[in-house]
Amino acid sequence: MPEATILIISGTNRPDSNAMKIARIIEGHYAKTAAKASILSLTELPAEVFTGAAYATKPAKMVEIQTRVLAATGLHVVTPEYNGSFPGVLKYFIDMLKFPESFEGKPVAFTGEAAGVWGALRSIEQLMHIFSYRNAHIFPERVFIPQVNNVLNADGSLKEAGLNDRLAKQAAGFAGFAQHISIR
């Protein structure tokens, strides 16, 4: 059985974001599973994708990103919460991807992080509606990280072993889920 390939999407284009720090931690957990994982940061979106013309003709860099999404066995979205929702750039990214094949039958996991006490619960719930609409297979084990600024060390590592364990469990579970769904 071929190993799962997981594309971890850091759901903001904010430089040095907490979402990217969490994505790197998750990537390390996938390295301990049978899955291969890589990170796609929305900082990689080319400036040309934000022109109206990009709806009709995708810039070459966006075509490369689209190829990565289509090739992935599963997607693991790491999203912050901005103003009670997920970042607008994440919605725009979703809108730029091919419909319906980008998410059709694709396994998707969610991790949320926020400065507030709800840990991006609203962001993930809203994203789940979008991905469900696009016929993705939602992995039920979500991780919410409240008060993210208090749980990260200056080097981007986690202060809390329990949180690290939850992220490891989510990665291991999703690797198996994605592989199972992809062979059906």
C-alpha cells in the first residue's frame, strides 16, 4: 500500500505566523508516521494571483501550487482566527483552486490556533462547511489551540507536552485516515 502524502496548509500569508510555527510542529509529527508531509504556506501565493485576470488564467506559480494540492493524499489545514473567522487569503486560495477536483473526496484535517480562548473554533467550523460543500472527507479529530502566544516558545517549539501529544495523535490518526480513504 503506497504511503500517504499530506500537504499541510499554513492558512495565512502573515510572515512568521503562529500558523506556520504550528505547521512545522505538525510536519515533525508526520515524520514519525508512514506519511510524507510538506508545508504550503500561503506566503507562497504569487502576487499575480490577486488580479482579476487570475480567475481565467492562473499564474505559473499558482499552477504549481494547484498541482501540489491535487497530488496530495490529504490536506491538513492549520488556520488562525482573524476577527471571528479564518483569514480572507485562505478563502481566496480555496476559490483559486480547481472546482470540484481539488477537494472532491479528499481527506482534510484541521488545526486551529488563536490568541483568544476558543482556539479558532469558529474558523474551523466555517472551514468545515466549505470543505463539506466541496465533498471533502473531514477527519473528525480537530485540535484547537487557544492563547497560542502563551504556548509557543521563542524558537517555535511548544511549552506544553499535552498539546504536543494531541498534535502527534492527530497527525498519526490523519495519516491512517488519509491512506484508508485514498485506497477506497
